[in-house]
Amino acid sequence: MKQAWIVAAMTGAGALAACMDTASMPEAGEGRALYVENCAQCHGPTGRGDGPWAKGMNPAPSDLTQLSENGAFPRAQVLSTIDGYHRAQLPGQQMPEFGALLQGDTVPVDTGDGVMTPTPRPLAALLSYLESIQEG
């Protein structure tokens, strides 16, 4: 009986660890792949707004390496800009909404208010990458 309890406990611990692993904040490398696929055409390979499609765009693509304000990365604002909520109903906005990034499993993300908000993993991964390239 004692062995069955130990096996059950170990199995439960393994399952819990697997769930925690998939629900953790993605690493910047995971977001980099999404960036290259969805953002580099306009924002450039290093995020400076100099992608091959940037010429002639009005407004010009943002320099994504300069998003931090006073050393703080504006997570909530960046997330809302990527998902399109921030741009809703605004004229002259050329950045598309990325509905595909809103699909799939969610991970907890602290957007700056100390509250862990369930966020689609691809969106969180892109956020992690953008935060990693900040220069300012």
C-alpha cells in the first residue's frame, strides 16, 4: 500500500511539473521566430523599423528597440498594440491585427500591475522577445 501511494505521489508530481512547464512565460527565442515570421518585414531584422516594406509607410514602423520608458518595459501597452486592441478604430493604422497570435494555450503574464493575466502563449512569446531587444 505504501508503494502505491509513493508511485501515485510521484506521478502526480510529474504531471504537475509538466503543467507548470507549459504554463511558464516563454523564452525570447520562441518569440524571435514569431517576430521573424510576422514583424520583420516592416520593423526590420533587428526591430529598428527598417524592414524591406518600411519605405514609404506612413506612419513609419516603430523602432521596437526603444519601447522601454524610464527603464520600464510597457508590457500592457505592447500586448494591446500587437493584438490590435490599442489600435481599434484609429485612422491611419497600417499594422495588421495578429489574430493567429491569440490562439492556443495561455500562460500567466504580469503586465505590470502584479496580476498574472492569462495570455495566449504566442503573444507572450513575442512580448518576451521584444522585451529582450530593448536598448533604451
